[in-house]
Amino acid sequence: MAAAISSRSDIIIKKSWFTTKAVYTPTQSVVKVHVLEYNPTEGSRLEHLLSLSPSKMAAELRQKGKPVPAAIGNYRLELCLSEDGRFGALQLFRFGDLRNNPICEPRFYAGEDVQCIAQIL
């Protein structure tokens, strides 16, 4: 997912002596990466949530709660959020054949839709 994020025109990569940061340029906000793993039950629930529109996803999260991460699971969610909550990206993977295989292409969110995916954390 790093390649998909860094290739966007609204993201710049700032490198310094010891750090590398991704910055969402419209708001100059640093983008933070979160990696979560889920067991098969919670992972399939997350897969269903990601198939919904952001507003339906938010409604279902309010009603049923967020999927519970596991210490080790066969689903891996890579989630990027800007510190100001105006940009988000995610991609879901499932472990199989000794590698994480993408379930979906990277998805990008901006504005109010970011708040819906931020509820997953």
C-alpha cells in the first residue's frame, strides 16, 4: 500500500535524517499508519463492512460495534489516516499460501468519509 499512497498527487513524502513522513498536502497533516490483524470471524465481518458505503458502514459500526482485532490473525488491515482526519486510505489482506493476499485494491477517502473508516480503530 505504500506505493499507492506515495504515488498520489495530494501526498508528499518528506525525508529527514532519521525519519520519513507522508504528508497530506491540502492540510499539511502527517499521515499515520495503523496495521491491525483479525481472526477469521472478525475479518469476514470487516470484509463485509468495507463493501458498504461510508455512511452505511458508520451506521453498522454504531449498531454492532467495531470488529475486534486479534494478536495474530489471518486478516490484515493496513489503514492510513491523516492527523487532522481529512484523508484516509485502507487495504485489507487475507493470509494464504504463506503470504498476505489483497482482498481489495487500496481505497482512498477524503473529507467526512474519513470519520467513518476511523471508527474501525
